[in-house]
Amino acid sequence: MSKKLQLKSLERLLIIMDELREKCPWDKKQTFESLKPLTVEETYELVDAISENNIEEIKSELGDLLLHIVFYSKIASESNKFDISDVANAISEKLVYRHPHVYEDNLDLSDDQVKMNWEKLKLKDGKKSILGGVPKTLPSILKSMRVLQKASNVGFKWSSEKEAKEKVNEELNELNDEIISGNFEKINDEFGDVLFSLINYGKHIGINPDSSLEKANKKFIKRFMQMEKKMSEENKSFENLSKNELYQYWKAVKKQI
């Protein structure tokens, strides 16, 4: 599609947003706060679509997110705070500023060099820390991944997969020591360190820990539901089966799937 047609499509969306904000009772009463949970939900729906590689759904969910961007911008424009052009110009200026190797120096940089420059420029913008831009409300696993990536961007990382794996084993040993001591607060701390070191190890071996865990969730749910079905077919229930019998059902389902 040509740039002209793309711009026309965006113009149509902006016109529709104006009409909805003026004429639709639901759209008229929305605020930043009321839209916020819906935006989070739409973001997760996009992530689901990407995980399933469903191109039609990805397109649809991107449209929903685009609507939210237009919606927030429309609300802000009504009190002369900013509008969609300010949003687009702001990100354009940021991209140009943070890519001097493209727009100024015309340098041939590596991926790692680009990421390091990006973090340095963010500090020049007034950030007090490399980690200052990590959203506080990110889910814990995603936050760990982002923290580790940002630290890695400036060279703070284990130099090898072997070192990252050794750190996992070290943290497991520390957790076992605290379990023996029986101090719950320290056990809790060390358990968190084990999870953090595992996420770091996943990064070193090219694994997305969040995606990997979600895959494990889906696999467990599928097997558990299949086990329930098998038990129901044989008129069995959790109440009248021993742990060993339940384990045998589980083993049978694992072998079947």
C-alpha cells in the first residue's frame, strides 16, 4: 500500500474517533483512567496472537491498540494538552535523536553498540539510572528480563553461558542452606534469587523465559484437563483416588499426549 493510502486510512480512523467522541455515550465518557485497564488487556491479546502466530489476529489486535493511541490523543486534545500529531512528532524526534549513527554520523555499528549508545543517550535525557525506564508495573518475569537486558546493553553481564549456569547452581545451594535453617524470610529471598538467575540463564541460551513458562502452563493445563476427562470416563474422581493412582493417570496422559 502506498504512503498516500496509508495516510488516508489513518485519517479515516481519526475522523471516526471524532464522531464517536461526539455521538456515542460510551466513548464520550471515557478517560485516561477508564481506558488504562482496557489498554493492558488489548496488549496481552496482541501478545497472545503473536505467540500463536495468528496473522489475522495480530492485525486485528494492532488495530485495537492503534485505536487506544488515537483515543488517548483525542481526549488530551480536548483540553489542549496534546494531539495525535504531537505524539507522532515526539516519537519521530526521539528515534532520530537516538539513532545518530543513521541520521548524523552514518556509522556502521554492531547491534550491541547501538544498544549501548541508546542507553547513554537516555541518561543524557535526564534519566538517573540505566534501569530508570523499566516500568514498575511490569509483571515480575518481564521486569527481570528487561532489567537484565538493559544491564547487558552497557556490558554488565556474565561473559559466558557456563558462568550463568554456575550462578543458578550457586543460588540453588544458597536456597537449600536457608531451607535447612528454616528462616522463611531468607528462604523467600533466595527463592527469588534462584528465579532471577534462571531468567538470566535463559537469556544466555536464547530462551524467552516468559514464553517458555507460558508454554509449560499450557502443556500442564492440557494434560490436566485430559486427565480429568479420562477419570470421568472411568467414573473416577479426585476424592476417591490415592496420590499414586492420580500419578498413574498423569503418566498415562503424558504418554498419550
